Amino acid sequence: MSSNRLDSIQVLRAIAAIAVVFFHTKTINLAPTYDFGNAWLNRVDPFNTGQCGVDIFFVISGFIMAMVTNGRHKRKGAFWDFLQKRFIRIIPPYWLWTLFLLFLFMLFPHLSKRTFECREAILSLLLVPYTPSMAEFSPILSVGWTLQYEIYFYALVGFGLFFPRKNFIVGMGIFFLMTTAFLPQRYGPLSRLMADTILWEFFAGVLLFELFKTGKSLPIKLSIVFSILAITAFYYFAEKAITSSRFIYWGIPALSLVASFISLEKKISLRIPNILVFLGDSSYTLYLCHIIILSAITRFFVLVGLNKTLPPDVIIILFTTISIICGCILYVISEKPILDYLMNKRIKYFAEYGR
């Protein structure tokens, strides 16, 4: 477990991102007269199981943050080093697509029913939870709601670097217990975030790494069984997960799935195809921009009349596929160059000036 790269995690990232794209594709109406509710895919999956991709992401995030901070606690400069790397990895791509969306709304105001205030734009860019001026989503780039949870978790992990590892893990568990059990959600967006039990998915990922760094892993047969049970639970408990305790009904299966994939990679030493690893690499860009891509494809299909000629199930599959391809292309031409540039700048700066 010394490596900071696990191909099985990249595969899971790809699966999680594609699941979210599939969910959003299934819930799109191309036109008032064309209802995806009639699609066979929506009839067999009425509660949109693809939303569970978020839960997989959160468990993975907890695991990776525990991995990259392992052995770094109470080290000089560890706090700023961690925050800088997280900022470079998460914020620039998010800003890119948020600003692009704001530009589209300014250029084509009819694309949105909302009137965005400057305050909302700033809070969205800073990923600060807020109540929007109109009864819609926040931040402006709707999928950014998960990044608000990520940033909150990163802040806790960064703060924990000032303490011994065991104290950090125990302290985080106690803190999550206190906030999710006793903090009222009625005090606004921030209190709702802090009191959300979905935060336990991050902590579950942290505990998973603590287990796996000892060399322990699931047997191959048990890993396969756990994977099958997790996928079954995602589907079977979809209605309960989106209406009650999401951590119990989807968080625990997500934890099982991540544990199973990591165990399988370790046990059978299977070389994962590069294309799957690449899909994992591009999953963040796909996740950020797929709503914009889907909107563009939707308008094009309505414009040329394909929404009335192709069956809804064909369109769902086609839209999902196009979104994945576009996400991969946009990753290569946007996220990857930005991250490479910023990381190289950071390396050169510390090489010249030190910490």
C-alpha cells in the first residue's frame, strides 16, 4: 500500500462518474411532448440508481485522503502541502466550468430561468454553501454540491495533520458523531452540510485505508460476493437511500464495493486495461461538465427533430456515450494541461525557494 496510485480506484471513479451521467441522462426531458418516463430504462430503474455514484466517490475520497496523508501527521509543512495539492487538483477545473456556465448564461439569458446575483457567483466559485435567490440548486454548477462536502472534508483532514494520526482519526469520528447526531439542520446551508450523515462515507473510506495499510484484504471469493451484494443493494435500496438514511442504504454498499475492488487488485494482480484507467483519470472532468454536454446535445436533437424519431432508450444510451466521449476529450484539452502546468509551477517554486 505504499503506492499513491491504485488502478482499481481509477476504475471505480470511472464507474461512479458514468453512473451519475446515466442518472442525469435518464431524467432529462427533450421536449414537453417527449417524456423519458416512458423509457424502458426508467421503468426498470424508477428511483435512478445512478445517483449512488456520488456515494462511491465519497468513500474513495476518504480512502485517498487517508492514503496521501499517511505518515504526514505533525510534519513541518504538511498542512500547506496538503491544501495546495488539493486546491490544484479540485478548484481550477471547477472554476473553469463554473465560469463557462456563467458566460453562457450571460450570453444566452434564456438558457436559465434564474437571475444570478454577483453574490451567488462568488459563493459558488468559493464553494460556500448558500441559499440561492430562487428556489433552485446551489452552487450554480449544480454538481458542485458534492464538492462543498469534499472541501469541508479536506479542511478537517488538513487540520488533523497538526495532530498524531490516531488522535486525528478518533477526533474526526467523534466530531462527525456530534455534528450529525446533535447539530440542528435548520440554521442554514452550512449546518445542513455539517449535519448530513453522508459525511460518514468519507470517514468509512478513512477507516478502510487504515485496515488495508496493515496488509489485510478480502479473499477473492468474498470480494466478488461483496461486489455483487453492493450492486444489488444500490438498486434494491434506491428509494430508501434517496428518502432516508443514505449512508446506511448506499454508503455501506459503496464501502463494500471499494473494499472489494482494492482486494481483487491486490489478490490477483490483474493488469487493468489502460482505457479503464484513462476513464478514471478523466472522470472529474466528465462529472463537472456532463450537465452542460447533455444540455447541448438535447437542444441539438430537438433542433434537428431526432427527439421524435429515435426511441427514448436509444437516446439515453446515445447521450450517455456521447457525454463520456466528450468528457474524455475535454479532460485531455483542459483539465490535464491545467493540472500539469500548475503542478510543474509548484515544483519549480519549491525547488527554487523551498517551503
